[in-house]
Amino acid sequence: MATINLGSIKFKWKGTYAGGTAYTVDDVVEYNGSSYICILASTGNLPTNATYFEQMSSAGTNGTDGTDLTTTLTTQGDIVYRDASGLQRLGAGTAGQALITNGTGANPSWGDSGGDNLPMVIVNLNGTQVIGSATMTTVIFNHNIINTDNVYNTSTGVFTPNVAGYYLMKFQTGGPSFTNTVGLKIRYNSQDHYIKDENVDSSYLEFGTKILYFNGSSDTANFQCYFTGGRTISGNTTNGNTRLEIYKLLT
């Protein structure tokens, strides 16, 4: 009966290639990260010599093509993204920020959330502003609490949102006790939207709300008030006496 040597019909792993070792058919070696099988017995012939070896598997890139995330990402909170040349690291933003896409062909970045139903603007009057008798006057809210993308101008009092949508605006004035006629309005482009126009008695705070659509580019609004007989409105950095809050609404 014929005798079959099973050791001669299976691969034989020989580890890392060594030039002084005699290799026989079906010996498998590792060389520069790739694996090779011997097809012709020899000694001293590199595995890259196709007369004696065939390649079984090819070495990976070992991160040399930028895919090694252990070198790209270095700090807790890092995010990886691809730019025009390869993988890049975006370090963690500050608390409360959100990841913002800047469109096709641009890299992502961190920015203020300013999301739907979140406050986009909260600004106070810090100090006082004199409102002349029965004179419709724009209130200048000069202290930022939240002012996403600086859409409210604290010098001119103009609100110009940079995202189209519906916005809820709450406009409030306050100061010493006042008795007479109060008017609050939102000057939207060239239109007047009155949100309060009535006689009050011993009033310290007056406010109104309005929802309007802005196109995200050219539509603007400022916030005006008048008091029959005049009044000095006031506020500071912390209290809400004279205050403006604006929310972008989920639609």
C-alpha cells in the first residue's frame, strides 16, 4: 500500500524569511509584512523572486496613507473628517456648540447651535435709554447674552437673521412705574407690527410677542417703543427689565 506523507500536502509556516534557511515547496514565510509560499526549493533567494516564491498576501499601509486613526486622533472628543488631501482631526468644540456643515467642498466646523426652538438672540439694555414723549424710538439692546452669528446689531438695534424661517420675538421694556399710553412695535422691513398699544396704570414692565417670517438675507427688524409723556427705560446685564428674546421656530 502506498504511503502518503500528509506533511507534504499542507502549508508549512516558517515565520520571517531568513536568507540562510533552506526552503522547500509549500513553506510559507513572512517578508516585509507580506506572506509568500515557496514553489521551488532554494536557499538565499528572496521571497520577491517569482521563480521560487508566490505572494499569498500583501502588506497593508500601516497608516502611511493617512488611515491610521491612532495618529490622526489625539485627544478625547476629537472627530475625524476628510478634507481635499486626506483624513484630518477636528478638535472638540466648546460646551454647547454643535457640528456645522459648511457645504460641499468645505470642511465641517464647530459653531453656536442656534437650532430650532432654541434662543437665537437674548440681549438686554445695560443702562438707561431716554424715550421722548410720544416719540417712536428704536431700543438699542447693548448687552449680549446670546447672539448667534451676531444677527442682532447691538449698535444699530437691527436684527438680520442669516437663516430663513419663522421667528418668535418677545420684546419687553421696563423701568420706573409708568401710567399712560404705551406702544411697542416691530418695524419689519417697511412694515409696522404693533404688539402693544394701550393705556397702563403703574406699569413696571411691558411686553409683547410676534411671529414673522424672515428670508435669511435681506429681511430685517428693529424694535421700537413710545410712551406718552416720555419715559426712561432701564436694565442691566442680568435682569430682564428691558430685554429682547428671539427664537427660530421648528416648522
